[in-house]
Amino acid sequence: LLLVFTALFATVLAPFSYKDQNLPKALSPPFWYPDGDIHYPLGTDHLGRDLLSRIIYGARISLAVGAGAVLVGGTIGTATGVVSGFFGGRVDSVLMRLADTQLSFPAIFLAIAIMAVLGRGLFNLVAVLGFVTWVQYARVARGSTLVVKETEFVAAAHAIGANSFHIIIRHVLPNVMPPIFVIATLNVSRVILSEAGLSFLGLGVQPPLPTWGGMLSDGRQVFNIAWWNAVFPGVTIMLTVFGINLLGDGLAERR
């Protein structure tokens, strides 16, 4: 909730715009240092940009990438898994072989390779991270569909002449979605970590848009003289991932 609130009200919460530069204040330390500035409570980066403001605006990018990639991956994976489990036979065999083939490549390496070809950008990042995560949704959706399609209410729907599309929408999907929502929640944290990794490697969002991974990458270059540029974005990523995982675990226990 804090991440969502921060992302929605970044323009209100942030003391400065993420683009504002103040070169005389470049690499200013946090406010508690003797030469720190209360106007830049967490210090500034190598261009004199307020670190706190960029972390706040970075929450908007992280939430957009996380939610967007989960939506893309969840939609592709759930649709594939439901179709595979419901129709079975050759359709099931072909779709699951495709899933197995993708699983043979580590997701992050596949994302790096595709981003290197497509180039940087928010849209590309969301699409790629969604594409490399669809298999998990597909497997869970397929397993749930195999169980649901053997139930009496599905058999009754077949008996009264309901078509496959109607049965999937009316009876299968409502029973498949609860575990999908749990996986989606947990995957938001994984996507945020993946985005941070890609941005750290220079394959993420185009500057000057702030991302926590990009800030971490910039901070690594000046770590010896301005540790705060790397530590604060790193701690933000860690706390965000930890909080989302706690939420996902809570949802899983309630099922």
C-alpha cells in the first residue's frame, strides 16, 4: 500500500522533480553530515539531483513495470494454461512443449538477450518481463483447469449444450483465478528485482527517468566517495521486495 501511495502521489511527496539538477550540490551527503543540506535529506547524485525525490519517482516506475509485466505474463500464461488443460490432446502437448522450451532458458538471461535486441524503453521492458514469466501462470492454470473440468457442474454444462467458450468463462476461470492472483502478487517482487537488474546493466528504462536499479548502477560508480547513492536505492529495493513477499505469503495462507 505504501508503494502504491508513493507512486500515485510522487509529484506531491517528492521535494523536487526527478530531473532537477543543482551541480554545485553534486554528491552532497545526507542531512546528518556536517556538510549535508536539510533540503536534500538523503543527499544528491553526481548531477546534484535530490536522491529522495528520485527514489520516490522510482516507485512509480517500479510499480508500473511490476504491474504491467504481471498483467502481460498473467494474461498470456493463464489463457495458455486454461486452453491447454481444457482441450487437452495435441493442443495440450504443443503448448506445454513450448512452455518446457522456454523453461530451458533462465528467465533473466532470456530477458537480457531480448532487451539487447529490442533496445531500452519502458514499453519494451514491460513486454519482455511479461513474456519471460508467463510459463509459471500457464502451469498453475493448466493444473487447476484439469481439476475443474472434471467437476459435476462442468459436466452438467456440457450436458445442456453449453459451448466451450461459455464453460471456460463461466465455470473454469473463476476457479482458476485465486491461485493466479497469489502468483501474480509474488511475481511483482520478482519483476521489480529483474527490472533493477536490467537497469543496473543499462538495459532498462531510458534516462532521465529514475529507476532504482539505474540509481544503484550510478551509485556503484561513486560508491567510494558517495555511498548513499547506492545504499539508499538498494535498501528501498530490499524493503519493497520483502513487503510484497509478505503480502503474497499472507494471501497464499488464506487460500
